[in-house]
Amino acid sequence: MTLTATIDGLFIGRVAQLAGDSRSSAIVKTATSEPCLLTTEGLAGDEQADRRVHGGVQKAVHLYPAEHYARLAAAFPDAQHMVPGGLGENLSTHGLTESNVCIGDVFRINEARLQVSQPRSPCWKIDHHAGVDGMVALIVAERLNGWYFRVLAGGRIAAGDTLELDSRPVGAVTLAEYLDVLHAARPP
């Protein structure tokens, strides 16, 4: 199966106090046009405030499909930061979504290799950062989660590089299928 996408945006951020809140987060990411070193802990220069739920080797890199922003902006016209990088992701692409990416997929970016580890579990910081209530609920309901990668082999990556499917496990399920099962097991 051929599955490729260009990295439209590469984003890194530092831990800082949330606007209007005493808690800290690294949801605010800044686009970088410079190549970044990718290691098993993620992108050099990127931080996570709560490493119990973000970051670490199993959640080293977060990809959020750029096409999801149009749906979010339509549902929440007053929301802030509805552009790629606005929800704390490290990578933005078009064409890769929860419906065509599987848990366990291994992607190659230059010499780096990343494996899809799990969908993102969106938290309250999204609603807070966007300045709206209910965005997290919509993300969950419509399976617009994005996902995390573990890094199998590091290297330098940059915006404009190609993310290419290298391998897929036999019997792999898409992220959308996984989220459907998860959602069915936990009705609202």
C-alpha cells in the first residue's frame, strides 16, 4: 500500500503558563522552517508540561491532520488558533487521517522511522486554548483526534519532507476503527 504525505508544518513549543490560568502547558507551538533533530523523546526543543499524559517514548511526536481544522472552525466560528499547529501538534499534513492510518504503521521521513502508537486523547486544554466550550467533545464524537508516534530511528526532519508508509502490521486496524470500538465501549 502506498501512503505518503508532505509535512506541511513542523511545530515546537516550550512549557508556559496558560493564558488566564495558573496551570502550565506546552500546547502553544511555533512553526519552524529549520530542520529539527528527531530523537526517541521527540523533536529537539519541544517540551511537554505533563509527561504523565503527553510526551515520552510512546507519545514522542503528535500529528494532527490539517484538514480537521476546517471542520472545527465551522463548528466553532469564534474559536482561536484554528490553523495547523493550533492544537499542540508537532506535525501537520494533508491526506493522512484516522481513517487511513493504522495503529502500528511505520512511516519513514528521510532516515527517521516513526511508528503510530495510539490516538491522541484530547484534554481540557484544547477548549481552554481555543477559547470555546465543547471542542473536545466534538473531536471525540467525530474521531478527529490525531495520533502519537514513537520514534524507532531518529534523524533530521523538516517541513517539506515526505512522510511515507514503510510497513503495516498484518491485521492492523485504523485509528478510526479503534476509536469507534473505544467509544462504543464507553457510551456518553
